[in-house]
Amino acid sequence: MEKQYITILIESLQKKSAILSELIGNSKNQAALLKEGMVDWDAFDRGTDAKSDLINALNQLDQGFETVFAHVGELLQSPEGKKTYAQQIRTLQELITEVTDKSVELQADEARNKAVVEKKFQEYRAGIRKGRTSSRVAYGYYQNMNQMNYLPPQFLDNKK
């Protein structure tokens, strides 16, 4: 029975590694979208939605892993279990290292993407602010010009 639990742990980590690889690919696609002059925000949002689904799957895998590990954790840490399941423990350690490396890579990619998105938003805000200012200046100019061209009637007798 314990061997099946250990196999489940290994499969869980392999699935987690595959999902993290997908997430990394998705982040790289979003980074490529952000490098374009005009960002396709719809495609960016679709990528974000896909990442959300993958993250939910990752969370489920984590919960399952923790539940299964609770059943066999003591066995794997005991001297007897370390001898009996040495190969599986090494496999688990390698997979944990792989998952950790991918997690760090993903976090770095996401941090870079976040910085680029914030910069893009600042540029858009600056453009909007500039447009509002230009519009206000043009309206003020229009108002001033209309007032300058106003000439009161000159042949009107103001006496009664």
C-alpha cells in the first residue's frame, strides 16, 4: 500500500512539473505580446485566464500531495523506509528540485511581466493625460479667439 502512495507522490510531482512548464511557456508568450508596439490585450487576457486555470490545477495537486504525504511521511523518514524506498526517495528529491527550479523561473518571469505591464499602463495613462491637456488647451484657445473677434456694433446709438 505504501508503494502505491509513493507512486502517487511521484506522479503528482511529475504532473506539477508539467503544469509549471506550461505556465512558463504561457508567461513567455505574454512577454512576447508585451514586447510588441501595440499590445493585443485580448490575447494577454486569454493567457491570464489560462494561467488561472493551471494555477487552480496546481493548487489541487498540492493539496493531494500533502494529503498523501501525511500517510507515508513517517515511513519515508524512518531508517527502514529510507533503505526500502531509497530509489523512490531519490526520484522524489529530484522532482522536488525540478519543481522548485521551475517555480523560481516562473516567479522571475512573472515579475518581469508585471514590471512591463505597469510601464505600459503608465505610458497609456500619460497619453490619456496628454490628450486631456491638449483638449483643454485647444478649448481655451477657441474661447479666447471667440472673445477677441467680438466687436460691438459701431453704428448703434446707445442714447435713448
